[in-house]
Amino acid sequence: MTKVSIAQGKLKGNQHPDHQSFLGIPFAAAPVGLSRFCPAGDAAPWKGMLNAQQFAASALQTEHMIPGFAATGLCDEDCLYLNVYTPSADNGTRPVMVWIHGGSFTHGSGSEPLYNGGHLAKRNDVIVVTIHYRLGALGFACFGEESYTWGASPNNALLDQIAALGWVRDNIAYFGGNPDNVTVFGESAGADIVACLLAMPKAKGLFHKAIMQSGAGQATAMESAVDIGEKMLSDMFCKAEDHDAITALSGDQILAASGELRFEPVCHDGSLPLHPDIANAEGLSRDIPLLIGTNRDEEKLFNVIPDRPLIDDGDLLNIISSLLSITRGEALDLVDGFRESRNSHNLPHSNTDLLDAIQTVTGPRLAADQFALNHCSYQPNTFVYLFNWESPARRGEFGACHAVEMPFVFGSLDAPFQDRFAGKGPEAEALSGHMMDAWSEFARTGSPGHPGIGDWPSFNSKNRSTMIFDRSCGAAPDPFGNERGLIEIHR
């Protein structure tokens, strides 16, 4: 057991053999009752000793369809807590890495075993902070001007993250961290949120580097968000101005009414004035070094679950022509080009494999590539990676799919389900070490190269240098650039 005194009060954490953890620390007031759908207030100080030896509640959410990628334990509206992993709560000035979990803006938790920050802390002498934030409608619902009179706000989940970063600024020195060297990193929806934070004036100065894994910024227009919010309220027989009625709803009622609706960050003058892509293109985060990348077969995770039927040649051409709004003849040229490319790389190239590849390049790969291109025009410390390690699950059907890199980044290959999903053994452990070292070195210095993987040149429009993470690692110029070119021709 170890004890720390912070601005809010005293707390006791866990003493592990080679690091310390402080769990379930409140970083903001509970967003419940009259505060539902409003920005969270400051966390209250406490008297006596706070027990920070167990995780607190995660955000209210429904059960996730994929084991190992969902919150465990209690889920509740009272969810604004964070966890700190440190080599030692001393007078050190270690780099700080703040993790923002993914989960489609509706699922997940900073307390998932997958995100145990102790491995990074002890291996790389860094501090890892994982946070909870409001999800789904409770985090992103927008009801328009009628709700502003009682304090409602769009983007409360983003404001939760800014509150957590403010807590880090004010308190992380007590745990041996440097508040002037903070890196935010996230995956999938978490990476989209990092892109939003890069665009938010209220986040300015709260972090100094950014890592985006398999996400490149996502936000909806205010008008669309209000339509979705009003539909949810209508289904619960409420109106935006009915604060008492909205407060009286149960959390389960809100989950049920929002289940089929899409909630995500909202472009809003008071919190997110510009879409993250536009803000990035205009250089609003030019002072922030960036590490960004994707997995080679991102879309396989979504296409394999649930089981899907085989796709014949005609179906494939129909899907591709509809996806890209091109003729069947153009779709045939594109499919032939991808088949040749995948064959030359000794990768599976059935019709389903080709669909996965085309959707991956069209979606996450090009989005990350464009984000990096825009960012590097202002910031020379821009680095890109491609993760090629294949999941052993379902006899390799997932390939190097979405989310498979996370246990390598956290050194959590021993977390539940990860031996089946990510793999195990000496090669997996070696790759995990390389990625942990790269992420931590970037957090420390702004440059992710290290002896284990060699030089990692920065990315620019001429070299498109990309670090490949696989059984062997190394930088390559524009990997799979021919596929990117095929998509760009046909878009």
C-alpha cells in the first residue's frame, strides 16, 4: 500500500512489485440528477483517506458484442473517475500518457484489463492515466437551444476528457509526473476523440503530443445531432425544455431509447467550433507532434463478426460500385488491381478478402493518411505506422484487424481473451516490447524511433515513410501505395 496527498485530499493506492497504481480517483463531480446532460462540475475534496485500490464505476452502457472489449464490473451514470499507474509516486518528472478508450462512443472503459498501464509504467518509466467518460446519449446527445436554459451542452464526453486533462495538469506531479509533458493517445473512437481534442480551444495547453490509433477524426453537424437528440426525447415523451421530466428518466430508459441512434462528437461553437479534419488542415494543432497509424486489415473485425456469407463476383462488383459510386467496369478494374496487389504480397485475395481490403483503404487508411499529410505540412514531428501482425483467432480469418494492436501497445497480452485474439509467445512479446518502447519514446521526446526498430523517419508527402510493425519491424516508403493510388483514381 502507498499513500499520496493531492489537491482533493489524501488517498491510498496499491504497491505492486515494480510499480504503483491508484484507481477510481474522481476527477469531476458526478454528472447525475440536475447535472445530467450538463458539463460536469469540479470534484469535491474529501476528508480522511480515499481508498484508491479498486476501480470505480464505468460509464453506463449496454453489453458489448465482443468479449474482452467492454467494461467489466459496475456501470453507472456516476462514472467520472480515472486511474494512475506510476513507477513511483515520488518527485520525478516522468512523461505522462493519458489513454482515451474506444468503443464506437457507446462502449468501453479505462478500467478494462486490456488497458492495464502498469506494464508501460514499469518498462518505460512513464506514468499512464486511463479515464472514464460519459458514453452514448449521456455523453454526446444534443437537444438544441431549448435545453440551454437549464444548462445542457453538446459534447459533454469531450468536456469530461478536458476535465480529466485539467486534473492531470493540477495533480500528476504528486505521482512523479511532468504536467508539461503530457501525451494523449487513443484507439478507434478514442483516436477520433484525440482528433477532436486537437481542434478544441478548451484543450489548448493541456497536452503536448498526440497518438491516434485507427481513427482520424469524426464529428457530425449540429443540425443532425439535434434531430437525433429530439427523436430520442420524443420516444421517451419528453421535450428539450422539460428539465424535470428529463431528470426523472432512469438511465436504463435513456439507454433503451438511444439504442438504435448514432451519437458522436458534434460541431458546436462553444466546444468544437470546427470539424477535426478542417481544424487539422488549417494547422490549429501545429505545435503538437503526432503519431498516427492503422492496421492492415481494419475492416475484417467488422466484416467477420457476425458470420457473413460468401460473396460472388457479381456481388463484389455491385458492393464496390455502390461504395465508391463508380461503374461496374471501374469496379472491375479496381478489384483486379487489388487482387494483383494482394497476390504479390502473399496475402489472401478471395472476394471477401478483397472487399475487406478495399473498405480498409477507402476508409481508415486514407483518412489517417490525409490527416498525417495535413499535419506534417505544419509539424515536422509527424510519424505514421502500419500494423501487420495477424490475429490467430478463427484460424487467421481476422488478419491484422481493427483493435488487434492494443495489447501490444499496453504489454497486456496476458489480459483475458488476448491470447486468442492477439497471440502469444516470444515473437508476440518482442513486438509488444518494440511498440511499448516506441510509444513511450514518442511521449518522452516527440520522436518514436529506438534501437529495437531502427530509425523512424518523419512522414511527409514525398517519402510517406511508414513504420511497419510485424514479426520484423522497419520503416518503408509508402507501403501498399499502389492500393492507395487505385482508390484515389476511382474516387
